[in-house]
Amino acid sequence: MDHETLSSADGFHLIRSRSAWRPKEFLRGRGRKLAIVFNLAKSSSVVGSLLLFVLLCSGCSRFSTEYGASDGVPGDESLNGFGAFRTALEGAPAGLVPELEIHDVARLSDRESESDAIVWLPTRWPPSNPQEVQEWLDRWLAQDHRTLIFVVPDSGSTEAYFREASATAPADQRLSYRRRLAQLINERLLAEANRSDIGLGDWFTARALPYRVELPGRRLVDFSVEQSTAQPPAASNSTDPLHFEVVEQEAADAATGSRSLTTLARITRDRWKSSQVLVVSSGSLLTNFAMTAPAARELTRDLQNAIRRISETDPATPITVGFLSSRYTAIPISAAQPGLPKARGWELMTEMPLSLINLHVAFLGIVLCLMLLPVFGRPRSVRYNQPTHFGNHLSAMAALMRRSGGTVYAKQKISAYLRLVRGETSGPWVLPQEDAVDSEHPNETETR
């Protein structure tokens, strides 16, 4: 692939590809992690070069805008993916231990309970089993030294990208970008009219704002995190209340209904000991587009430091962080049942006495397969004949007679059949009377 290098005013370099824009390759620097990205946006010229680079390489629909993915092609190349956030969370300055080791979470199980931190990135809300998930997370947090990061889902950063890109687009493409921007604005207005609050039980409530708030540093906020007013479950201990703490707050316009917006909150409780729940008010604060600005990277470093501060691991052992993605469907949860494990279904075939019987049956099956092995060579083709044809009977009888007494004896028997059964006295197969008599004892004739 052909690449060109563009130099910015302060000496930093941007890698430009002639193909589609690849955010993760750009943010990672192909092995250099975020060494380039941490130096971006230090001057307005760098930001302008970045926007021009994105504009020239991507076009209006050359890249994906799928929201929520953190790994694979959607997470790496989507404008609203979280691949850059995942890379920045895993990366760390040289010499800083323990390292963060990130993996995907497919289900909440006993094995996943060993993770030190879980980043929950829902793309749709709520899942069909939020109460069961909250109960599992509550037990997991009670193990101590655990961190849950919940990123409130929103509409992504697509509109913000096209808003900035349309301002720097070439003249022949500017109209196309503005049409796309107008379409996104209409979609956002419809979404804001139907937007509802997001909450997880009695832990927190992400209050939906009347309209999207744009903060400095390419940060977009659709929600403000507040302490939940929901009643705790009846089975929970009411003497162990939750402690809600505002970690980061931003000033907002009075039209939003609040003088300040909480973008990051921390929730603790006595039963969890030192465990914590960190809530990020909007996913647009950490998307690939937002990670091109310093504010998102600072937020990522704050989350990384919070995980390191709570986790109690040996410096030689990495901190395990799981990325959980969810939609409207249920999040799989599996837990070991108390007592000895019991075989089910086909597992019964491995238990006594069936296991002993199956061993012998398998041995006999192998012997039977060896017995039924086909012979080598091509199969012989057998000509089909009618079994009721009388000529076959005569041919068979003639063959038997020939083996027993020779040709003369066979002719004599055929002549006798024609004389006695069919009453013929002449014909090609009817022998004279004296020849028939002499041929009755051919062995004696030959002996004489």
C-alpha cells in the first residue's frame, strides 16, 4: 500500500493512506501504540491537518460508523468504535507495572469472576436480564479489589465528525458533506425526542439531557450521571447504602436543566470493601473520533489509574481487564451448582457401568469394520438374465452332463428328453435308436 507522510507545523507526523481511513492504525501507529496520538492536537495546525487527512482519505461513506465495538474490524476502523480506547487502556508508559491485560467477555461465569476489572460497553439498553447481571456484578464486587467501568451508550460521534469535516472539505465535496450533516442533525433531533434515562437498579441513573451538549475537546454528552432514586431490592441489606461520588464535572448551559454535568462518577459501598463502580456519562467521550483529542486520552488515563489503584496484584502479574458488550438480548450468565458435578445427556455414557459396556462395544465395532473391509480390485460386472428362461435350464444341464459323461452322453440325454417327453422321432437333436442305446454306457464302450 502506498503511503505519504505529512509534516505538521510542530514536527509531528501523520500517516496518510490512499485507501479508507483506518483509525486504529492511525491511533496505534502500527506498533508504536499511542506515541503519535498523545502528541496530537497540541496546536490548531495539527488538528486541521488531521481533519484534512480524514477528509481526503475517507470520503462521505468510505468508513464505518458502527457504535460499540472494541475489537476486530468494527472496533478498529469504525468512527464510533472503541478500539483506540481499548489500546490506550492497555498501553502504559515504559516501566509502569503491573501491566493491563485485556480480553473479551462472552459470558459472566466463575472463570470471569477472577478478572480484576470489567469494562461494560452496551450498544443498546437495556438487556433482557439487567437484574440478574446486577446481582452477579454485586457478588463479583464483593470479592474486593474489583473495578467495574460502565460506559453509558449514546448516538456516537458521527455528527461531530461531519460537522468538522464539512468545514474543511474541498469545494467539489462540500455540498455532499453538508447534506450528510443535515441528515444526521435530523436523526439526532428525533432521537433526542425519544431519549430516556438509563439506570442500573439502585446504583445510578444517567439522566437524559434535553439536547446533546458539546464540550471542548470533541466531547459530546447526552446524559448526566446522578445518584439513583430507585428503591433497593427487598432482598438487599438496607443498612449498607451506596456512596455516590462525583469524580469529573463540566459546566453546562442553563438550558440543559442543570448548571453542571457529571461525566464521571464513582460508586462504592461497605460490602464491596475497596471495589468500585465507575460510570462514564456518554460513549462519545471515548470513541475513536474522541480519542484524537487530549481530553479523551486524559479520561482514559484516569480510568487506568483508578484500576491500578484498586487492584491488588503482584507487579509481575498483569491486571486482567474484560470488555463486555451487550445489546437488547440477555447477557449469558453461568454459575457452578453446589455439590458434586452430575453427568447429563451424553455424559452418562462415560459413567459406570455404561463406560465399561461402551468400551467392549467400541472394540467389537472396530473388529466388525475390519471384517467388512472391501476387497481390492474392480468389481466384476454380472450380465443380467431372466431366471425363468428355459434355455438357461438346458445350458446348465448340458454343462453338468458334459462334466459327468462328455459330449456324447449330453447329446444322448437331450435326445432321450425329446423322444420321451416331447414325443419327437426326428430332428437335429434326436439320435437314431442304436446311437442312443450305445451312448447310455459310454464308459463301458470306451473300456471295451
